[in-house]
Amino acid sequence: VQLVESGGGEVQPGGSLRLSCVASGFTFSSNNMMWVRQAPGKGLERVSSITYNGAARYYADSVKGRFTISRDNAKSTLSLQMSSLTTEDTAVYYCATGWSTAGYRGQGTQVTVSS
């Protein structure tokens, strides 16, 4: 299993970023997927999840209305569109298999929101 995230960076408060994750080594289209994040000094936090067919989505209250999760099963790609970013969103973001508990995880991509 390989999950490779990209798209992180530094952005000002109120800005937007789009994270992507390319999956390989397993049947992506048969797996629920999720984004989790870890802020400095904190534990892993579930951000958003999507079912294998995209029929259902979950968002943490802290990102609801600002983040959108999507997937392209033909390209084995998971995405997270993030807008109206705040300093509280600063973290390493990981793509992971699973719905409520992260299974396999990628190496992560750093998102820093700073003025």
C-alpha cells in the first residue's frame, strides 16, 4: 500500500489549498478513505471521510462548510479542498484508508496557515 500526499504549503488566514493523494498497491475503489491531521503537540484528528463509492461523506465540526472531500476512483486519487483556512488548521495532513479509524497512512503534507 502506498499513499502519496501533495499540495500542502503555507497560506495566509482566509486562503485556500487543495490536497491530493495518489494511492497504489491496493484496490482503491473498494476502500473508504479519509483525511486525518496532526497539529504540533496534539494527537491525530479525523478531518473528513468518504465511502468507497463517494455516496457518503463525513466532516469534523471544525471543518464543516469549509473543506470538501472528493475522490476519483478511475485515477485512484483522493482530494481535500480547503478554504477559509485559519491558524487552527495548521497541521500535517495525512491521507489514510478507513472511515472512522485511520489504517494505512501516507507520509503527510504540511499545511501552515500564518499571517
